[in-house]
Amino acid sequence: MEFLNSGKFRVNFNGGRMDVWLIFRCKKCRHSWNLPIHERVKRTYLPPEELEHFLQNDPEWAQKYGGDPVLLKRNGAEIH
């Protein structure tokens, strides 16, 4: 499957911990794949202004993380 960066982040808070993912969608079937950016970190781990970029789906940040070859490969993505 070929996945495209949706430009949207998913942020989840649970029990004082936070997860941040960048959502990718399959080019053909719209199936989603979440690229982990931060997992199970304390809420205070990120400065509030940085968290705001994720909460507001900042397009520059989506491009930054979605185009990071190290992050993509670390999470099992094949880059073509």
C-alpha cells in the first residue's frame, strides 16, 4: 500500500501521559496508518507552544515529521 501524509495529527491524553501520531492514508483505499511521534510521554514533556503545533495540525510540522526518513524507517515505513 502507498500511504500519503494527511497533514493531520492525532493527540491522545490518558492518565497524565500523552501520545502524538501523524496520520497517513492509503492512496487507494483510505486505510489509515499512524506514525508515532511521541508515545506515553508525560504531559509536561512538551512545551505548551510545541504541543499547540500538534493540536492545530500545523502543516509545516506535518511536512517536517512526515518527511523525516529516520522517523519513517524507525517505524517500519518503506520509502520510495
